[in-house]
Amino acid sequence: MTASTATNASTTKNPPTVLLVGGGIGGMAAALALARLGVAIDLLEQSASIGEIGAGLQLGPNAFAALDALGVGEAVRKGSVFTDRLVMMDAVDCAEVASVPVGEAFRARFRNPYAVSHRADLHGAIHEAVKQHPLIRFHTSAQVEAIDTSGQGVTAVTKDGRQFKADAIVGCDGVKSVVRARLIGDAPRVSGHVVYRAVVPADCMPADLRWNAPVVWAGPDCHLVHYPLRHGEQYNLVVTFHSREAEEWGVTDGSKEEVLSYFEGVHARPRQLLDRPTSWRRWSTADRDPVGRWSDGAATLLGDAAHPMMQYLAQGACMALEDAVTLGEAVKACGFDMPAAFKLYEAARVARTARVVLSVREMGRLYHAKGVERLVRNSLWTGRSPERFYDAVEWLYAWRPEHCLDDAPGTLRPVTATAEAKADAETAAVLSPH
Ligand SMILES: Cc1cc2nc3c(=O)[nH]c(=O)nc-3n(C[C@H](O)[C@H](O)[C@H](O)COP(=O)(O)OP(=O)(O)OC[C@H]3O[C@@H](n4cnc5c(N)ncnc54)[C@H](O)[C@@H]3O)c2cc1C
């Protein structure tokens, strides 16, 4: 099937046509960002139905800035829970390590709230806007197996043999991206960190843990997280441990016996969470070493396909949303010259997203510290003022759509040396449980 008429993107003055591979949060956000400019989109999603997994997601203020730019901020806010604090507890002795308020002062500084949302609600809000846009065609059961960028325009071939053609292509197809395999060909870095996730009704949640906050219980080689969803009617539970097994990236059903076996060194108070779900899903996680280039001519990558990261800063989806807005701005700035736009977009995103990928790895180490390292972590964070925390996350949370191209070489805006130095020195002090 030919979904779009191929033209030469580098010479066209009219809006081009674009194939987006992957209908997750990143792909749908990119569809909105481009369609708003008049670009006709074919969005190819391998699943038979459109949706997200049953789990929660944290959204930093940078995500809301991006969602507003995409026109869906209010819809997402409606389904979100605005938390009071971000909390870290020591899972061994139940002492509070840090409690960072994210109320008025936080919102004033970062111009947006910190929130938690059910993934299906976030995905659903973006999908509603996608459905209403006449320039976006959403194809389900369209698993892309190959792409060809060698001729004029690009072609994507699906498993069932259909061919989709357009002027340009964006791989938004997640950690195991087929488009990345074609553009870069590197292997994912399986972390050996396994995540179990479940959503439970509020009455299953221990009464003494029903806090309006993302709470991380940091333990030796493991941690547990909980936060409310859907006006507090549900709670999201996430537990992570270093696997004893040789892991492969992937998602499977979990086993209660396995999860219990990794939390023996943890206090009974957080440990009681492990009994609550009736079923768990198990994620063996992976990221990739950051790369300096992820575009080639009329093809580029976005979201987890471009910069997959582990979950310790709760920023993977936030980065995909930022990517989408930046891509749209780059296309606008380059007057629909797609290869030039992809270069500009990439230049604006590589360093920032690599910084997040690398900070996340460090964060995982701090979350799972044991022995003396645990004591060092606790002494670093206990009693830390909100202002010091805010300074440390300035680089991450203060992202703004109107400056999203500023980080591209040649367009660097001036930054205050003090703020940057502080942020660098204190990256390790970021507290953002996922
Ligand atoms: C345990 C855990 C907790 C997390 N918590 C947070 C959090 O709190 N906050 C946050 O911001 N991020 C969080 N993340 C990260 C976030 O989930 C991801 O970064 C985000 O979902 C990436 O979106 P994406 O659209 O780039 O990729 P994906 O969500 O992976 O979407 C890719 C889409 O492409 C489709 N696809 C794949 N291959 C093909 C193909 N060949 N053809 C067609 N379609 C294809 C898939 O079916 C899927 O729909 C967490 C991740 C994990 C593992």
C-alpha cells in the first residue's frame, strides 16, 4: 500500500509527508508536533490496538511544558495527581533520607507542577488529539520490518508486505528500534536490573503508606516505589532489584516467589508492599550508550529509539515529549527541509539526552547503595534544603519549548556559570523516584 506520495524533501517548499514508526507516547507526540505544521503523517504501530500498559508514570515540569506546546497539557493535567513531595526513605531502617516539597515554590520556579499519571491516561489524552487531526493516519497491526532510505524519499515495509512511502521517516519504535538498527546498528546494554510493576486499588494499599508523593524506599541492590494514581483510587507499585540471572531485555509475567527472594534485607514496613498485588509484570531493563548522531539524511530517531534510559530519574517519556516538540521546532526553522531539520533537532537533543542517560546510571547506583556507600548517600541528602534540590534539578526541569533549539551548536544561549556549576556538582543529589 502506498500511503503517501513521495517527493524530494530537500527541495519541496510544501509540507512534506512523514512516516512515524511506533505509536507510543513519543510517536504520537511527534505526530502532533509535525501535523500542527501541516505535515501529513502515517503513524505505523505494530500492536493491533492502541494503548499503554497498566502502570503509572511520573511527569516532571519539563513534560508539562512539552505537553502544553503540543496542545494537550490541560487534558493530561485532568487525569493527573499533583503530588505534595518527592520522598526517599531508607528501606533498611525506615529513616527518612529526603523529603522535597513540590508545591507552590517548586511550581513557581519551574512554571509547572510535578505529577503522576496512569500511562493509559497520558497516552489516551495524546491519542484523542491525534485522532482528531485530519493529517494523521494511524495504522495498527503495522509492524515495520525494513526501511529503505537509499532512493528518493523513504519506504517502510511491514511484516505483512505493505509498503509505506513518504519524504522522511522518524523511528519512534522504542528500545528495540528497527529504524535504529538500520541507522546505527548498536546493541542494547542490558542492565541486569529487573523491575516488577503493578497497579493496586487504594484499599489494598497499607494505610500507613498512602502518601501523596512518589516514595522511593532505597535498599541494598534494590528499591521499592509507590505513588497514587487516578485521584488516589489506585496506587502504582514498582520494585527493582539486581538480578542473579543472566538477563535479556524484555517483558514477561512476574513471579511472586522471585520478587520476594530479592527483598529479604528490607524492613517489614516497605516489604509489606510485595504482598499486595495479585499479579506482577516483570521488565528486564536496558539502555544504550549515548551516540553523537542518530540521523541520516531523511531518517531520524526519537524517544527510547534515540536514547533509551533506565528509569531512575523518571524521565524517559518526558524526554520523548521534549524530543517531539524540538523536532517540530526544527522542521519549522528549516522550512520543511527535512534532512536539515533532522540535523538541527539532533544537535539540540544529543547532549541533553546523553546527560540524562548517564545521570540515570549514577542515580541507580545511589538508589541501590549498600554498606558505607549507603551511609554516605544518607548523610549527603538528609536535611538538604528544597532550594539546593531545586538548584540541582534546574538543568532538567527548567526546559522550555521556546528555547528548545538553543542547545544546537552555534545557537547556545548564555547560561549563568554558577547555576551550571551547581547543577553539575549536584546531579547526584537529584531525588526523583520513578
Ligand atoms: C519501570 C519503568 C518506569 C518508568 N517510569 C517513567 C516515569 O515515571 N516517567 C517517565 O518519563 N518515563 C518513565 N519510563 C520510561 C518511559 O516508559 C519510556 O521512556 C517511554 O515510554 C518511551 O516512549 P517511546 O514512545 O519512545 O517508546 P515506547 O513506549 O517503547 O513505544 C514504542 C512503540 O513502538 C511500537 N513498535 C516497536 N517496534 C515497532 C515496529 N517494528 N513497527 C511498528 N511499531 C513498533 C511499540 O509497539 C510501541 O507502541 C519508565 C520506564 C520503565 C521501564
